[in-house]
Amino acid sequence: MKKMNLLDMSKLLICLAMSAFVMTSCSDDEDPILPDPTLSIQGGEVIEVKRGEAISVTLNIDTDGNNRELVVYRGGGVLEVVPLNATATSFTYTNQTVPADAEEGEEFEYEFAVFNTQGSSSPRVGLTVVTIAYDEIEVNGETLYNVDIPTDGIVEGDVKFITGRDYYISETLSFAAGSSLTIEEGVNVYMASDAAILVDIVINEGATIEATGTRNNPIVITSDRAISGDAAPGDWGVFNIRGGGAGTSSGTFQYVRLEYGNARNFRLQNVGDGTVIDHIQVYKADGEGIMPTDGNVNMSYLVATDCAGGGFRLGDAYSGRIQFGIAMTSETLDDNSEIEIRETASPILANFTVIGPGTEAENTSGIRMRSSSAGKIYNTIIADFPRRGLRLNDAVNITDLDGETVFAYSFIFNVPTDPYRDDTANGNPFRGFVDGNGDFQNPFFNNVTGFDAEGDPILTSIAGIGTNSFVPTAEETSDFNPNSISGFASAAFVGAIQNAANDWTTGWVKNSDGSIR
């Protein structure tokens, strides 16, 4: 190995010293590591924006005065990168717009992160933008969303009303085939009461309704005058579903209360059994409350309260099943029946409670079977009418429990005149009869125990049932369980409500006085 001379040694030492100086100098001048950036959204992570308008969101930034850029994410990827002022502590982002064709309640998701000059990023923060489709309007002191009405009133697309907002409908909305109306739980829909023509909502054949409330958060369709407390029957028109017949579906209608509408307020025309309808109340309609004709839609948990033309009218060729129904009037509104089965209708009803305004009231009656109808009714209560608990007319044909017309395992009481009224001259076997041996026969198992000296039926009653009261003090059991008929639930008791512990009307049904049960 070549020996290093003194000059070479000196040069090496100088180089080593200079290297040490440079390294020391670099170490002393290196920038400190910045703390991790943070980012937050002023006002929360959900905002509402009118469609067609810019999204404006203010972000709180903390990078210790070393901002580099804001990164905006959409759909999991980077949407854009926005340079930031180095020392800014907030930034208002307005680069995006809600599409002009976005539907009511449509949501758009964004994420944001801020980067500092050393390339460190804050955790992403999310923003949900909820679309507002309608302008606000002041109605009787309440701010509502004013639903856009097409020039001809015909809706060709999809309309949605969302939880947390209430809506105003100024003119009739008629939904064409292929369109839909969706109403989320808790929505109040206020119908104009001062329109030149009564305002309706019509779901035509081929259109669908998806209205799903809950027991604690029902959907309410009512008069705009309900806001000020002076609503009246007939303030608006009807909610009309027009179906395509047996086997078809028009959608879902659950936990909905219809208030202060016109005659035939909940109108069902040729609606098929693919449609789901349950937990519906029609309150103070200016005519019949619930009226299905044709079709075979099945329904359950229905209430009609103080409807001027009676609670239910089942007509034309309607052939569906209805279980758990209440028809009640607290006063005489007209000389009509709370339930009418007419034309060639052949419905099957189970577990109904039909309550009148009291034995001293003016003429009104319970259930009427007429024309050439063939209804079957089981486990039902009719009480507190001045006359005509069950009335038969025209060509109604009664044979036996297996016949086409049946009223069985049911109770009529507190009806002083004609609890069983027969205008067909066929003897009305529903109330029982005395056979040729002088023995009392009760082939339909109703609450008749015999006849008094005047020939009137002796009737047993149920405690707790009377005007404005449809919950029995205790369950009245029945020897008949409707679940023996396809499509009916198990309910081996008489009336719509088994007992107070199983009162399905609490929380969403209105009493006659306007209070919620």
C-alpha cells in the first residue's frame, strides 16, 4: 500500500473537518416536523341546498399556518384539488352545484382533507348535501314547501316528500303511469282549502304510491286550515288510487291519517291484492270515509271516524278481505249506515267494531247489506245505534254458514229498535229462530240468547264498548278464528281490538275530539 505523505494527510483532515461542519450546519437548520393538520365543517356535516344552486360550506382549517391545498373527494376518488392561502384558518368552498334535476331529498356525499406544506393530511371529514326541490311558502303562519304543480296537473316523473319537511299542495296532482309518489314517515301534507276546485291526489293505473309512516310517526294528509285550528270536513277532495285489478300492485300505504277531506275520501278503484294497505284512518270526511270498488285489495287496521256519509262503502264488484276495522260516529251526521256492502261486492270482513252515537240519537245505523251483494262478516260488534244494527235489503241471499252471505260469531247490542232489520222478507236467520219443536236455534252463533215476550231478540253486551269507546274492558273470546280463512291473521276474539294491552290505535289515531289516542 502506498504510504500517505504529510501533505496528503493534511488534505484529508481538512476534508473531514469540512464535512463535519457541513453536516452539523445542515442538522442545525432542518425545519421542525409540523403537527398533523385538522379540518372541521362549520354548522355540521349535513346541509340542505336548493336544486340548481351552489353548495356553500365553510371549513375550519388548522395547519399551524402551513396550508398547502384542500383535496375534495367524491365517490371514493379525488374530485379536485384547491390551493389554499398558507395562513388561512377557514375556507368557504363553493365549486359544486346541486343538479337542476335532482329530486327532493336526493343526497350528494363529499369528503374533504387539508394538506400542509410537508404533505401531511388531516383525516377526511364528510359532508352530506340534501336537495330541496321546492320553494318555501307561508301558510297560516307555518312555513311549508310548495309542491310544484305541472301546468296540466299530470305528473310524469317521481315525486318525493321527505321526513323533516312539511308540504303544501295547491292544486290536484294526478300521477301518470310510470310515475310515483313517495311519502316518508312523519310528513304532514297540507291540502289547499281555498282552491276553486277541490284538491285531489290521484294515483292512476300504472303509477305507484309508497307512503310508509310508523305508529309513532304517521303520515298526515290534511287541510291547510288544520294549522290554524279551523279545518272542516270537505276542505279538500280525495286520495284516489286507481289500480289494474286482481294481482296487481299500486304500492304501499301504511300508517296514514286522512283528515277533513270530501266524500269518498280514501277512494280505491280496481286496486289489486299486490297493494299493501294497513293502519289507515279517515277522519271527518264530508261523506263516505273509505270506499273500495272492484279489485280485490286486502286491507287491515282501518279506522273511519265521524265521516258524514258513513265510515265504509264497499261497492261494485269489490272482493277483498278486510280485518281489524273500526267505524265510529260520535253524533248523527246523516241517516246512513256506518258500513254499506252493495252492488255485487263480495268482501270478507273480520274483527270489526261499529259504534254509533247512542240509543237516543237521531236515525243512523250500523251495517247494511244491499243490492245483490254477498258479504261475509265474522267476529264483529255493532253497538249504540238508535235503530237498525244490521239491515238487509234487496236481493241479499242468506242460507247458512257456508252460504254467500254471512254474519256470524258477532254481537249486536244497545240498539233498541230493529237490531236485526230484514227488508228481504226471508226471516233474517242471523238473529236465530224458534224451530218447529219450540226450541231456539242460533245457527250463526251470534249474541242472541232467545226472544222476549214481544218477540224481540235478547242480546248480551260487552263491557267497555259504547259511544266513543271501542276498547273492551276485557277480551271477548270467539269460537271462530279467522285464520281459517286464507289471508286472515289469528284473532279468536270479537271486535277490532282484543283488549287495552293490544290497542293498535294508540299513538296515531285521532279521537272524535281531536286528541291523539
